[in-house]
Amino acid sequence: MKKKSKADYEGTYFIAKSPSTMKVHNKISWSKIETLASRSIDGIMDFNLLAAVVEDHEHGTMSAKYPYQFITYCIRSGWLVRTQR
């Protein structure tokens, strides 16, 4: 099985559903994603913009140190879904 790269995940996404459970430090990152979605047109967000929002933390969590991994975790969990555009 080929390991996926960042390029495999690039594109635009929308929030499909909110997580039912999440660690406290990840909830901060998720709330930033929800805020970004509420401010964007049609709730659609670019992968790199999502990572930039998560990285822009002041609390130094693991999700902020590794924003791409956090975003791909959200995608694999089904919380973010790629748009067909």
C-alpha cells in the first residue's frame, strides 16, 4: 500500500459532521476550523488554509505543531469531506 502524501489530500473541503468526542487540545483546533467555515463562502475551505488556521495557535499543542496531520486525521475520520469542484 502506497503511503499518501500531502498532494493526495490537497483540494477544497467542507465540514460533513462534527466530532462526537475529541481531546481538549484538538477541540481548540476544531473550533478554529468551524470558525473558518462559517466565514467562508458556502463553508468550503482549502486544505492549505485549513492547515494554516490550525498552525496559528498560541497554546503549542500537537495539532498546532503538526497541522497537516491534524487535517488529514479529520479527513480520515469523515469530519471533513472533499468537494467535487
